Amino acid sequence: MKPHSVMLAQINRAARTIAPASAGAAATRTIRAIDRQRATPSAAVYVAWDMHGRCRYVGSVRRPRSRTAVRDRVREHFAKYPDRRANWYALTILPLRDDLDIDQVRMCEGWVAYVLNPLEGSAHPVIAPDHTLVRAFAA
């Protein structure tokens, strides 16, 4: 199986996990393309991939008044950890509903990290496997 096929299968699995909080389809772009994007979701879980299709990092962002929240957050990563620009090849953005609070966004990050088991980052929210998002977002 090719790296992009493996990556796509993994991201589809992760996207199904957070479906109740989703605001649309996942989009994967190269880091260069993300850096040039004029608009990104204000709330999202983002996944960084290396050029071999391995999940490097999972993070989340919620900046309600920002039209470039994900792009700005990724630039913050690169400013603080310059080696990430060399190791991160592509970014998948899983847009989240705008009405979610920061705890719900972080819960989504925890589920995606649980599913993808990234190589970098260890400060992911701990989730209880029996506490599904369907239950958390039930009306």
C-alpha cells in the first residue's frame, strides 16, 4: 500500500471518530500550500504527516474570530520548533463546528491522537475509550 493510501485510510478512520463534531470534509494539503492559504477553519483538529505517510503530530485550534486559525497555529509551531518544517510534509485539517467550546475541541484532538498515535507530541488530552463523542455531543 502506498503512503498516501495508508494516510487516507487513517484519516478517514479518525474523521469517523469525531463525526458528531465535524463541520465538513477533511482536507489534506502540503505544508507549502497551507502556508499560502488565505482562509482556514477557526476550529479544527490538524494532523501533520511526513513524506512517508506517517502521522507526526496531532493538534487542535479554536480561535473564533480568526479566518486563518490553523495556518497561524502551524506557523507558531515552526517558529518554536524549526525542525518541524523539515519533517512535516502535509497537513490534514479536520474542520470542527464553530459552536464547540475549547474543551470539546480538545476532546476531538484526544480522539484523533488516540486513533493515529502520532510520533511527536505527548500533551494530548486523555480520553476515556468508553466516553464517545456521540455521547458527549448528544442533545
